[in-house]
Amino acid sequence: MTLAQLRTRTRERTDATGSTSYYTDAQVNGALNEGLRFFAFATLSVERTAAFTYTGGEPFVSILTDLPDFIVPLRVRVAASRKRLNPARLDEIAALDPAWLQLYVEQDDEENDIAEPDRYMLLGCDLFGLFPRVNDDLDLAMTYAASPAVLTADGQSPEIEEEHHLDLIDYAIWRLRANEGGDELSAAADYLERFLQAINKVASHVRAKARAGQYDRAPLELELADISKVIRARPPSARKQPAA
Amino acid sequence: MLDLQALVNSLPRSLQAANMSELEFWTETELYQWADEAAGRLAREVGCFVEFEEFPYAAGNAVYDLPERHLSTIWVAAAQFGLTPTTAYELDCLNAQWPNVNLPFADRWLQDGEGVGKIRFYPNPTLDGDASIVFHRTPETIDADNTDLLAPLPVAEFLSWSTLSEARMKESDGAMPEAAKAFGEMAKLWLSIADHYWGEAQ
């Protein structure tokens, strides 16, 4: 489905079509894009492989500066040799060798790298390091979970499986109604529930795929308790009254 | 790079206003403040902003200021050798005269006993050198003059939901406690996911 189709379907369900549209195009597009980005974030279902040049001599580099849509690494290889690097935490590296900052990959007499790093670290969301350190720039092939492209043109389609495009409409309806609060918000809770259940289902598929592909990261299994808290955020008037 | 100006400018539509100037119960400054508070919460609860810095240390001086916006220390090295974290109590047990112990290189670091925002090396180094520190930090204050945030793009959702939650919680005719709760719960759900990707466990 295209952005224009998603927008129309959203409006059909919120009873705000044609010239009487209650929501502007920008509002509906914003809600759809928000849902799309959260869907990709929670499921890690948008995957890309990109060349990433690690600056030689630096203990750490910023990954978001080069790959602004980066969320988490899934697989990191040295581009030339295809050697796969293992993920590690800084405390593991420090335990392995407290002098790791001094430790560079082996070099020949002319100071050309002849060995390659074995491990990589991601500290927080951006700081990326290699162990052992490299003296020269090193090209990596980075497979990573990415944020999808923002939907701006009417003919553009969301960068997720087509079967989940309808889930974006569910989110958009909840999001637009949430601005109004009260019964409008309450009535849209089922749309949010369906959206979050779709996320859980896709995340489960991605986890299975990550295990099979031995990826370094997998999406979180959202606990039902987490989801029910979000859905139960309704006004008191919307709660079921006990039978008389 | 997140464009927070675009993010904040999109929020009036969620607050029943066509643009910033038509906001009735809130101001642009408040929206930026709430976005800034949310970014601080993200830094504190998930620890997703991590930085590496180096600074010189001088022989005979064991106490130094921590970097600006420092939240917590992850790892410290002196002369490119990793130091062991310790406490003043442990050093007291080791040697009551520990503040007077001098050696060419430090092998431990501590943050207690010197007040907030200070780091101390033990033993007191007698040679000059460079120290390295990896630490969690808070982002620079977000306001109308500082609207860039180096963070993954999905952080936009967390900042939007948190800001809208605060706006709808504010005592005014625009208050909507149920909407505040809904946005707040979405922000909490987002944080639990972010913690899995970028938090302590990593």
C-alpha cells in the first residue's frame, strides 16, 4: 500500500473523509510514520548491509555519524576478508587485557596491518570500537537493524512487509484519537492492542530468524504485562461497570 | 542526527493547535523543556549516551574533574592501562596512609571522598601521563537554540510521547490525564525496548 492509500484507509476508519477531513494530511502522515518507525524499532525487521569505514588509530568511533538510520548491529564483517567479528562488552575486553588500548593488530615491518580485529563493541547507542585496535582505516561490512525511510511522497510504500501495512493504520488511528483523550482515546484502545500484538508476532519471527542466522542481536520479547499497561491506560468512564 | 526543531514543531498538532503560536495552554519553551527532561531520563535510565574522553594528568596530582555532563563511569585507564575501580573504604582497609602513597603509575580509581564530580587515582602518580575515561553522559540541554541530538531516529517517538504526556498532565484546561497516562505508558514501553538494545546489559 502507498502512503496515500494508508492515509485514505485511516480517514475512512476515523470518519473524517473528503472535504470534511478532521485531520490534516500532515497529521495522518505523521501518525503513520511514527507507527512505522516504532514497528521497525520494536521488531528489528528492517535490515540493511552497508559499508562502514573504521577510522584507524581511534579507540572508538561514532556509528550514527556515518549510518544515521542505525539501531543495532546484527552482523559485522571485515569487508575484504569476510571475517566475522564477535560482539563483546567493554568489561569483557578489559578483563581479557587491561592494556587493550595499547594493543593493535599485528603489523609488518612497514607498519601495514597483517592481522585483523576479532571483536567489536557497541557502547550505548553510538560508540563503536574494535579489539584489537587498528592503525589504518578498515572497511567493514555492517549488517544492522535500521529505521525505515520516512514516508513523504504519496506513492511511497512503507519499508515493511505488505501484510503489516494495515497495522500502521491501527497505530495511526490510536495516535490521532489519543490527542483527543476521553472516550475517543478509549474507543481506539483496541486498535493499539492489535498493533502491539502484531509487533509481538513479527518480533517472534525475527527472533527465530536471528537465532537461525546467528545474528548478534534480536528484538525484545514484549511481556504481556507491558502491553496490557499501555492498553489499560483508559479513562475511568471507559471501564466496564459491574452488572446491577 | 535527530532534528528536534522539527519534532517540537510537530507537537502543537497533537495539542489541538495548528502551530506553535496557536498553543493555548502551553508554550514552546515548555515543550523544549519536557523534551530535554525526557532526553535526560533516557540517558539516566538506559545509559544510551556513552562517550570516550582523554585528559592529561600531572605528577603529584591525583584528583581531577570528571567530564561535563558525566553521569557514571564505565571504565578508566591511565597511561593506556585499565585501572580497577575501588572505594575510599577499601583503601582505608588496605593502608590507612593511602592518600600519601606515591608510585609512578596509578592502578585504581575512585569517585568517593572527594565530592561530586571528581575522580581520584591511587596511588598518586609521580609521572605525567594521559588518562582515558569511558562514561555515561547526559546530552546537551535541548532548547530552541540547540536542536540537534546525535541519537537513533526512533528516539523521536520517545521524546514525542514523553513531551505530550507532560503537556497533558500539566494543570490547565488542556489537561487530559488519560491521554497523559497513555502517552506515558507508551514511553515506558519504548524505554524497556531501548534498555534491551543499548542499556547496561550491552
